[in-house]
Amino acid sequence: MRSVRLLAVLLVLISLLVPTAAFAAKKYQVTGIVVEIGDKVIVVEKKDGEKWEIDRTPDTKIEGDLKKGAKVTIHYTMSASEIEVKK
């Protein structure tokens, strides 16, 4: 009887976690050399010479000494700020 109750509790907990995982924003990453740093933006240059400009906030977690010339990996998500439907 105790194992049936435990199984029921586990199933409820799993069912509560599934919707959260399904709607979590997909995470991406880019690695490159820092070419510019600002309070609200960081620019990195990838191996192929392409430059990526990525917004950052005061909440952005930084590990290590962030400075020009440093090799970094930036983890980010994408979100829409505006959507325009064309007719």
C-alpha cells in the first residue's frame, strides 16, 4: 500500500514538472573573442570573422575577468520584442 502511494506522489510531481520544461526558453551559446564591452552590450568576434552583438543586463552573470581580447562563451536565449503580421 505504501509503494502505491509513493508511486502516485511521484506521478503527480512528474506531471507538474513536464509543462515547465516544455515552455522553457531554448538556450544557445556563441564563443569568440571580446572586441567591445559596454554596460548594456558585448560584441564578440567568432573564428570566421563574424561579429555578434549581444545585449546584457545588470543581472548577467559573469565568471572571470571580462575584458577586450578575452575568449568567452556566451549563453543566451532568444525572445521576440515585437511581431508584425503582414497582409
